Amino acid sequence: MIRKLINRINIYVLLMVLSFFYSKTVSASATLEVVSDSVVVFAPEDGKYASMRIPAIVVTQKGSLLAFGVGRINSGSDWADMDLLLRRSEDGGKTWGPIQVVAPRAGGKPTDNPVPIVGKDGIIHLLYQRDYAYAYYIRSEDDGLTWSVPMNITATFLSFKKEYNWKVLAPGPGHGIQLKNGRLLVPVWLADSDKLLPHRSHRPSRIATIYSDDNGKTWKAGALIPDVPGFKNPSETMAVELADGTVMLSIRNESDKRRRGVAFSKTGIAGWSHPEYVEDLFEPICMGAILKAHYRGKDILLFSNPDSKHIEKHPRQNLTIKVSYDMGKTWPVQKVLQEGSAGYSDIVVKDNILYCLFETKAGKGLALVLKKISLEELLK
């Protein structure tokens, strides 16, 4: 009888010990996951920024992560006064330096649409717009620590007026690219609005690219992508150079088909194909990001956007990463990074880790949050 009682006590103690260690393991794991895999990079600040929006992220030649965003003042409106912001991380996104204002507010006119490009020579190029009427270019030659005096490149857009009398201009947003031949390439969108007050409408719209063949000293306009019936209001666009050198544009649009659009050019500036739809990529009418990465000897494409095709009214939720092994023809792999609120996003790969900077709700406004996932975990 005494032996049975001792055995029961021993079993009970063992269970308590196992329960203690199990709870500690789960707790530590959960804490570690939050710290390493989800970091708030830009958050709304009382009395300063009502909402943080429009993410862009790149990795420099020195391995630093540069995260760009827009601090919108007083409201989250596209037409609010705003600062264009940057934070740097030198340890893979674990810690971040102070917020830098790389393009300050302009008296009630929006300062928005950051498009960074990391050059092969280490120079970081950055384009943005003011008031949806002017475009600017700045550069950093010290890994994003300091930036040049802004250069007004609005004249680049004037040649588009011969074919399309735009009243709104904007680059990107999201990262731009440098082609194998050294060309800097930035997708842009234009709107010819009948509604001018109180703000110029972003519809109807067309898309094109601008480019620089002299490392950012001068910028030129490419050709407008063909206007196709039914392909409604193409706007926020990102570019990727495919394995054969062809440039593919990934295009936000408002077409009834609710699928992402693509168009192709051998040069990235002219000879664009007519836009077509990608069946595997749902279009919630939201900016999305595309990136070419190299993994285990192969080129893959990565895509991120809110895939809400199974959610009523298709809100900006369910941020999903998708993978293509055949340069965008099919997208067989997908993984949800954020089930709840998630809007615009941008992605970059460093040391086989995918970093995704995206918008999500935080109180009354939006914050920019960074999540990361290994390519091994994504592709398994």
C-alpha cells in the first residue's frame, strides 16, 4: 500500500515537472517567435503621425536593411501632409536605428511613393512624388546614412503628355530594380482625372516606366503600356527582370476579373505586350510586391499581397507569399504570413531569409510591421 502511494506521488511529481518544462518551452518559443519574426518598424505616434503607410524595403551591398515608409499627419488620407521616413537595421531586422526623415513634409502636400533601388556599386537611389504632381530623385553613397539634395525630375514625365494628358503622377511604390545592363528602372502610373477638386482623382489611369542609363544623373520616359479594353485603371506597379532578361511588370488593376495583371518588354522601356491576367494571383485592388531570388542554384519569383478571394467583399486581409518556379507562369506555393489586417507590402531576400514589410492596423491608424521567414520553411 505504501509502495503504491509512493509510486503515485512520484508519477504526480514527474507530471508536474514535465508540465513546468513544457509550459516554459511553449512560453519561450512564443516569445522568441514574436521577437524574431514580427517587429513593428513604424508605428503611429500621438500628436505626430496618424498613420504609417506605403512600405518599401531593400538590402544594401553591405547587408543593411533599409525600410522606408510614410508618416501621414492628422489623417491617413492620400492627400494628407506627410514625411517620407527611413529606418536602418544592420543585424537582419532584430534592431533598428532611429527614424530618419529623408523627405520632409511640404506644407499640406503629400510626400509619398518611395521607390528605392540598390545599385551594383552600392549607391542607393530613391524616387518619390510630391502632391502627385512632381517627382524627385535623391541618392545615398554611405549605405543610407545621408542623402543628396533632391533633384526635380518632373520634366521626365512631360513627354507622356503627348499621348496621355495626365494630371496625377506617381512612381511605384515598392522597390525598383537595376537590370543586368546597368539600367535603373522604375514603374510609374499616371491619371487623367476629370475630378480636380477637392483633390485630383487617381482614375482613370495608365502605366509606364522611367529609366536612367547613367546611374541616376538623368532620367528618361519609356513607353506607355498598351491600353486594353476591360483592363481597368492599372496603377501601382512593380518590375522584375526574368532569367532571359525580359522585364515583367506586375500590375494592380480594377478589372472585373479580379486577377493580377502582367506585361512584358525585352528592354523594360518599350515594346510592351498587351496586359494579361495571372490566374493564380488574386487582385484585391491593392499594391503588391514581386521579387526575383536565387535559391539552391535556381531562380524563383516571390510575390506578396492580401489574398482575400475567399473572404466576402475582398478586404485587405490575409497577406500571402506565393512562389513561382517558372518565372511567373504558375504559382504553386503559397504561405499566409498575416491572417488579419494587411495592406501594401514589399519584400526582399537576405541570406535565404525573406523579409516582408507590410501595413497592418494599429489602433486608429496603420503601422508598418516586418515579418521574416526562411526560404527553406517557405518552400518545404
